[in-house]
Amino acid sequence: MLPKETYDLLVATFGEIVSDFTEGSGIKDPFCRVKPERLLEVMRTLRDHPALQFDFLESITAVDWPKSSEIQLVYHLFSYPLRHDFVLKVTLGREAPNVASLAALWDSADWLEREQYDLMGVVFAGHPDLRRLLLPEDWDGHPLRKDYRQPAEYRGMRTTRPSPLDLLPAFDAHNRAQQATTKGDEK
Amino acid sequence: MSEIVLATPAGEEMILNMGPHHPSTHGVLRFIVRTDGEVMSEAKPDVGYLHRAIEKICEGMTYEAFMPYTDRIDYVAAMPANHCWALTVEKLVGAPVPPRAEYLRIITDELNRISSHHIMLGAHAMDLGAVTVFPWLLREREMVNDLLEELCGARLTYNYHRIGGVAVDMPAGWPDKVMRFVDRHGPILDELDRLISGNEIFVKRNRGVAVVTAAEARSYGMVGPNARASGVDYDLRRDAPYGLYAKVLAGLEQKGTPFEVAVGRDALGVTGDCWNRFYVRVEECRQSLKLVREALAQIQETPAGEFWTPPKKIRPKGEALGRVEAARGWMSCYVVATGEKTPYRAHFRTGSFTSMAVVRAKSRGLMVADLVALIASLDVIAPEIDR
């Protein structure tokens, strides 16, 4: 099924919950928008409808848009039996992004959502085990946010180290001084 | 993390920490194992030790400059990761790729797949106590490394792909050397079967261990050889061919030696068990040899020297999802571009990431020693999980 047909089917079922089918000019994979309130139902239909059968949740990506104070979640779906794919976007407020977890529908959502929670700070309501995945549990902030500033230290360890290029002049000077002394000795 | 360590085990259970430096955990991985004697009630993976924030780094540099970083996503099979990035950006920009480059991409991807599977097959056997296989396969892997080194100068992190092509053309005499390797390697794989695949102890150690059904594999988002071992008959190279794979596959079909997607079956092992995950990769090596042979035959018809058409300006606007069949399965790269020199957001979904998530569910009721078999058979690579 083409993405447009999938979209039409969703609109027929959910009305204005699903909207803005977008394709062409730079958008290489057409997508549509879903309102977060009924995301779980829309996703369940996508998974279970005999004409859709999206049994593979390929990826979840959160994109931060500070200018419009939004966080967009992008869901990529694929169907093994029907060999078609579909992209959905959910727009959330940037201050407290909160959306239903899909872990009950696809097991893969467990880690995919934890990753986005960890790096982007999106809270997935109903997730069985929403903890940081990649960063330490006590890390501050969500690094993939556009306004994230890396802390200078983590538990007393510096997070940056001087560039070797900055150290080079001192290193050179030291070497030259050494060479000069060895030459002096030879004489 | 802290929550797990502090939890009081029930009854006779104890909590065992495995890693993060256990040698059989394939990079820096850690498992928190709850066990009653030898039988685990759960093994929780704790990942992130190799997190380098590659997606954040990507936002700070140009599309071209990010290429060497993709090597570090999966350093055992860097070529397909290169390919994934190049493919996605080319899709975004609409950049054409000369046929010679497409063939070189196929040849290098497949050679790299073979050398990556060498590591997996050897490590899997070694983790279960058969030490011979690993150095024996490393010898073969060295040959692939030599070939790739001669082509692009690097043995591990190739940085070979470019937006719109590849970095360099084949050196003189290189195709013959590749053919020599391909001719040699077929019999080696048969020897591997006699050495380990059909070995009684090895089969007993893997048969029926940690069986993942096809439905579970799809739900957990397992991809590539791991999903195919469970009977998910899907391979991007055949079912959604990118580059010139369709042409190479057609060429093989014509010659009467069609490309066959290796799928797990009830033979020495049970569909979806550790043995099938092992053997699917042996079969994949055989198929990759076919692809290399055919691509090498077809590349002779392309003009030498036309290996790269760099796009004039890479300032795309829009978004795209690129997919390649990497050594650890279907790798997706999603890029959002806003017309700047740098990507606005890039996200990689890799095979190891989703495979690792299955460990917790599959570890229930497994022996501690079998956890090692499970991890080895999933062929997870820590940098690919953590990025």
C-alpha cells in the first residue's frame, strides 16, 4: 500500500486526529501528523489492520525545534508481510514532552523510547522501565537538545581535555631545548 | 542502574555482575544477572559504556566530514555504515553515483561482511571453548583486511565512501587478488563446517538455546542475520535493493547461481536458536562470495577512473531515511536537513541495538554459561549499540 493510501485509511478511521500528509520537495519519505492524544489507538490500527500490518517499528527519532518550542517524534514503520512503510510525526511541547509509550505494541519500542528519553528528555507514559539507556543514571540534562551545554565536570572528572594542538608549542620548545643541550654536550 | 543493584534478591537468588570488561561480551558490555545457582531469572543488559554521542557530533559538521565518524558506529564492519551515510545523503541531495562506484561499494560491503562474520563465527566458537576457530578465521580475515587496505589504505576504519561515489578506484591487479581470495574462501567455508558447524559438542551447546520465534524477532525489531535465523525471510539486498544490487542479483540469476537469502531452519539446530544464528552467517559468507564474484565481473564493463562525482554543493533541505543491509542487519539512518551546511538531526538505528534488547527476555530460565552463547550468537558490537 502506498503511504497516501495508508493515510487515507487512517483519516477515514480517525478523522482529524491524523492530518497534513506531506510529500515531495525534499521530503523523500512522505509522512503525516498525528495528534498525541490518540497515538496509541492509531498505532494499534496500523499494526493490526489487515490491509496495513505494520509489524516492525523501525525507529523512533526525536527532533528538537527550539524556535517553535516543539519536539517532534518521528516514527518509522515497516510491514514485513505487505512490504510497505509509513512515517508518522507527533508534535509535543518542548517544556514537558509527554506521549504514550508503544512498548505494549512493539517490544522494540522499549529501548527505542528509552534512548529518546535519555538523549532528548521525552517522557513516554506507560513505559514499563523508563530509565536512561546510554548515559549514566545521574547525568544532568538531555544532550541532543539544541540548547544543551556540556557540563565541565562529571563526578570530579573533566569532560574535556586540552587540544593536543594547544600543547604543541610547549612540546616543541621542550624538544628544541633538549636538542640544544645535546648539541652542546657533543661540542 | 542503582535500583537494580540495591534490589534484594528473592529466596536463594543472588545478583551477579558480568562485565563491563568481561572478555566474552564483545566490547564493553555489562549484564546484571539474577541467578539461583546456574539458572538465571534475568540478565539485564547495561549499555552505554561506548557512547560517543555520534548523533550530536554529526550536528556540528558538514555532511562530507561526518564520513569517518560512521566508521566508528561499527568498527568491525565499517564499510556498510559508510554506505548507509553516503546513501542517505545522496537520497537527500539527489546526487548520482557512477556505476563503477556502486560496484565498488558492493564489493567492499560484501568483503567487509565476510570479515565481520569471521569475527562473529570465531568469537562464538571461542566463547564456547573451541579456541582453534578464532585464530584460524583471523588468518582468513587478514586476507580481507589486506585487500581493503590495498584499496583504501585502512584495515578497520575505512572512510572509503564519499557522497556521490567512493574515494579511490581499484589499484591495478586488485580484482585478480580479490578473485584469488574468493576462489580460496569457498573451500575454507566447507572446511569450517567440518571443523565446527557440525561438531557434536558445538551443536549440543547451541541447539535449542535461547530460541527466538519469528514473531518475537519482528516485534523486538531484530534484523539481518539474527532475524533470518528466526525464519524472517527478508533481506534488503534482495527485497529492497539499493545501488546496483538488483543488477548483480539478476546477473547471478542468469548464470544459474542465484543469490539465496540464508534463513534459519530445523536442521542441526532449531529455527531461531543459537546454532541457526551461527550457521546463517556461514551461509551468508557463501552468498557474499557469489556477489563479489559477479560484481567483479560486471565492474569490468564500467570505465576506469569514473568512481566519484562529487556534488557541487551539499545544502539539502528536507528529510530522508536510508537503509542498507549491514553485517549486523538492516541499518537505518534518518536525516533531517534544513538547508544548512550541517545536518539538523541524524539518527542511526542499528542491528545490535535491537538485538541487545532481546537479551533480557531471552535470559529468563537460561543457564549462566548459555548467556555467553546467546550474546555471541547475537553478534552484538558495543559501539553499534551505544554510538
